[in-house]
Amino acid sequence: MNKPRRKFIQMGALLGAGAAFMPLQFCSPAKKEGDEELITDPESVASTLSAFGIQLYSVKENMAEDAAGTMRALAGYGYRQFEGFDGGKGILWGMQPTEFKSLMGEIGVEMVSTHTNVFENLEGQAEQAAEVGMKYLICPWIGAQKSLDDYKEMADKFNTIGETLKGYGLKFAYHNHDYTFVTQEGAVPQDILMENTDPSLVDFEMDIYWVHVAGVDPAAYLAKYPGRFKFCHLKDAESGTGNPHDRGVLLGAGEIPYAKLIKESQGLGMEYFIVEQERFVGTNPMEAAEKNAAYLKELAI
């Protein structure tokens, strides 16, 4: 996708060195074409994400073959945050905590979270996650529940999990799929989860792709529950109304307006922007990861 080129001049050193995430990196004021008048309105000054991450499930085959080597390569593409998953070797991919922390320090990446089965061995996983400095354990899947009462019971479980993780200095979040946005018994199941969980114990990760293909406006839903979504998954959907499970494309090649969404979500509490891709057409996982990182580096928001 061709975009008009803009020249950016970075303002000084970033404030808050060492912070896990800083929302925006602003450019110096731009001159109007043909004269010397400066545009000082912040809304007129382009900016880019200063940090973004990747869900390692996007390159799961590579992780299975060589986890450390894969993470080094991803860091080289520009990812500064990782979100993990349990690929059968545990949340640290078979590494000891000291070894894992050393690798993250070497490549300049923060492991901010991991998807995992939070319903088994929660405390053991929490202890490992806390030791390497993770911030969140995230439930990636619960499956469509049979009734709204079942969703209410799940919300109670989420509160309990959040309370347990709080004791380890960690937070809990739930990652949605499309099924929680499909009306059931006259209500939206995602609303049940939002309204029956304690905001001090339970956060949410919006998979923007799944919200979009479910026919819901991601920006409107974020605005409905400001401050509840701290993470999001960035993956694009090709235009059309095909199988919602089979529309994933490279960022910028689909119909989701990410520049607008990223900017709006930052004002609604979003902190972490995590690339995820599960469908690869004319590309492969590592190549897609590199292209998605290049897209986000240059995306003006």
C-alpha cells in the first residue's frame, strides 16, 4: 500500500528511559509548503508507535525448532516486546529463569506476557513469570459457553485468578475470539465478562481481527469500556465477507483502519500493541513478521 512520504525529525531523547512502553514518539513541527509558518497543533503532527510486540505463536514452527534463535531474529526486525505461549516446553521454552532473562537483556526485548492455561498449575507458572519480570498471564481461550450464566461463572473464575496473580505481582487478562461477540440470549457475552469482573483484578486483550470479523466496531467497543483493554492483537482482515477464520493478511493489506484505531485506543487505555498472524498467503511466518514490523515502524498515527 503506497502512502505519502513524510519527513520526521525526532524530538530529543525519549523520556522515561527503561519504561516498558511509551505511547507516542512525536516529531518536530512541520512547515507549510511554500512558506515558513509552523504547524504546532498536535493533531497535525504525525507520530509513530515507539514500541510494539509480537505474539510468538505467529512463528510457532520456528519457535519449536530454535526458540532463542527465533527471538533474536524477531528482535532484529524491531520488536521490543514479546508475548509468549506454551508450546509444550513451558512458558520459558525450557530455559531456566536466569538464562531466559539473560537472553531478553541481550536482545533488548521485554517479555511482557504469555498466553497459557491459567486453569492448571497457576501458581507454578506465576512464580516463573514473576522471576523473569513478566507483567501478565493471559487466558487465550475459553470456548463458546452454553449460557450467559456460564459466562458469569467464568467471570468469577477470572476474578479468582486475578486475585491469585496479584500475590505474585502479576496481572491477569483474557484474550477474546469472535464467539464472545455473538449475541446470545439477547446479550453480548463479552459484555457479561466485562461487567462481572473486577477492574482491579482482570484486564482484557482485544484481538481486533476477531472483533472486526464478528461485525463489531473495535473502536466503539473500546470506548464502551475505557481502560479495560490494556493489550491488543494487531492482525489485518482481507476485504469481503468470507470465512471469518480464514481472512488474515499482512498488516496494511486488509480493510482494518489501523492508523486510526491505534491512535484512538491509546486515549482509551491501550498500552501494548502485539502483532499476531495465523494465515500466510504468498509468504511465510518469519517473512510476515519482518514485513509487519516494517509496516508498524512507518505507520503514521
